[in-house]
Amino acid sequence: MNLFTDQELQTLANEINLQLSELATGIDDQNLQKAARGGKKTLPGKQKALLEQATGEAAETFLKKFVRVAKQDLCQEGGVLHGQWQKYGDLENEGMLKHFGGILAGMGLTSAPLQTAVVAVSVIVLHLGIKAICEDCE
């Protein structure tokens, strides 16, 4: 079952790239600088707000639930996404959208909140890295 049309996948993949570009250029830098001074990783502000809006939960709490559900694929050796990250140091946007979309739909998200959450989670995972996500959510 495909949750997203080809056009939606392309639009969402482009949004991931845009948000990652914003993070790379420091548009959301204030939140990250505070975290760096404190010696801990924090969620990027825009993605945190979007995830909270889409799920109605604190982003950190929801992300921990998400990682528990996605742990086999994301955090453990032999997992599809874990293997891609280990090999390439990156994940392919459309594959990640499909994978994460299925997980988030299984967690009860639908429609616009699903699209918002899948982009936010994807950007967070790509920005912080799988190792940081998996360690922080254990």
C-alpha cells in the first residue's frame, strides 16, 4: 500500500531538502547554539514545532515512541535504514518517506498531520544522525 502518490513523495522530498538546507545555513541556529553550549543535542526548533503540531505531543516524547517502533529498521544492525546509513552516511528521501510514513500511519497519524510529521521526523533523523537518535531515545 502506498501512502503517498509519486507527486506527494516528490513534494515531501523537496521539503526535506529545503528544511535541511535551512538548518545548514543557520536559519534555525539559535536553538542549536544553545544546545551546543550545554553539550547536548537538541531537536531543531522548526521541526520540533511541526512535530508537536502534527502529533499533539511533546516532540521528544513522540520521537522516543517513534524510535521504539522503528528501532528494528533504524537502530539495529540488519535494519534496512540502518544499513543504508552505515553504507552511505545518508538516507534516500523517498525511501525514508515511505518507510517512516508507514510507521507513523501505524501510530495513528493520517492525512496532513502524517505528511507534516514524516517530513519533520526525516529532517531530525538526517540532521542529528541515526546514532544520536537511537542513543537519545533508548
